[in-house]
Amino acid sequence: MNNSEEKIKSILDIERSIIKTYRRDIYKKFVKAVNKYELVEEGDKIAVAISGGKDSLTLAKLMQELKRHNKVNFELEFIAMDPGYLPENRQRLEYNCEKLGIPVKVHDSDVFEVANKMSAGGSPCYMCARMRRGNLYNRAQELGCNKLALGHHFNDVIETVLLNIIFAGDFKTMMPKLRSQNFEGLELIRPMYLVEEEAIIRFMKSTGLSALDCACTVTQKKSGNKRFFIKDLIEELKKENKNVDINILRATENVNMEQILGFKSKGERHDFTEFY
């Protein structure tokens, strides 16, 4: 790392800024989501997944601050999987965690290599994401955790809604918490559910650290990526209505069951004619 090019803040300054400078835009929204969706409870042991990106690093600091200031007693484990990073990316992940005061436990895997083989020449991204999630669940379980915290934020949530509507033909979102179907006793939580990406970018920039991006050794981001298309679409819509992103989230909270053609519940499809 080139310290002459990076004006890195001290751990104390970073922790002070996240609850003061970024209190309105990050910390209060983080706490609101934790309380609203009941994400952290007495006696929890939570594994915080760190990819090395801006979102997971910010989440790690938020969880540390929550433990420091919250009356609820819970434990934290900070875990990071090396899916096959280049040496410089592994070093950057560990360096950033050290500078942020995050006691991360890094474990190795071959996810990049296996996902690439299983994708048979196509895009390995979907397979990689599934394998990474399973690996993190397994590691959290090994450490005796009952929850796994991921760094998805507000923009991820609303983008997922539109992705599903436009490209999958269904209406569903990224939930603030859900129980694992394959790892008994484990629950996934998303404490930054209400925190906007723009604030996370500003916070990470203020630390002086350079977070990892995808860091994939197999493929890079492409212009055809559907999530980037959705990001651009939302920005266009906001020119017409600045609250369009908030309204997308509100739509997931205000589904009128009497004015939809059908819905799925516990794997079964129901048509409006059943209740007409």
C-alpha cells in the first residue's frame, strides 16, 4: 500500500465520523432497520461477512458501533472468504480491515475456479454468488453463529424489485432477514437495508482507504449487466420523481391483496378468482 497517496484516518476518527458526521445518512438509518426488522436480539452471535468492498467494510464498522452503544448483549465474528483473489487483492482486504480495526478471520476457498468450471464458458457470476453464500453460511455455522450479516443496502433492495418485475415477471424483493433453508438454525440479516449507497461511498472515501470492487479473476463487469441497466433506469425515473426509489420500497410494504391478479404463498399459486 502506498501511504503517501492515501491520507488514512485513524480508527478513532473513523468510528467518530460514522456516528457523528454520518449519523443522519448512515448510522440512524442502520439503527432504524435493526430495530424495525428486529435484526439483532439478546444473545445473538452474528457473523459479519466481509468481501473487502465498501458495503461490507461499512457494515463491519456499524456492527462494531452497535455493539459498543447498544444495550442488547450480542457477539460478533468478522469473516472473510478468499475465493481465489489475486495476492494484491487479498493483501488489500487484510490491510483495510487492519486500518479499520476489524479483527477479520480470512479463510481460503476455490469458489472462483469451481464456479468458472461449472458455468461451462458462460457467465459464472450467478454460480459464484450462490457458492460464496453457502461457504459463508458454513463458516458462520462452524463458528457457532446463529446469524449471518450481509452488506446489502437500500439501492440493492429497490434494484432487486425492478429486476424481478422487468426481467423475471414476478414481484418480490430482497428481504431484511430470512431463515436459511440449508443451514439449520442460521438466519441471514441485512442491517443496512435502509442505508443509501451514495452515503456509503462518501463514508468510505472519507476514510482514505481504497475498497475492493468485484476482484474476480475470471470475469469483469460488463456493460450488459442488468443491474447496471436498472441503476441507470432508476436515475432516469428520478428526474421525473425524486422519490421514485422510496416509492419502490413503499410499494413492497403496501401490496393490496384485493387488487392483484394472483400471488404465491408457501410454494402454492393462488388466483384472484379463488377469493372473488
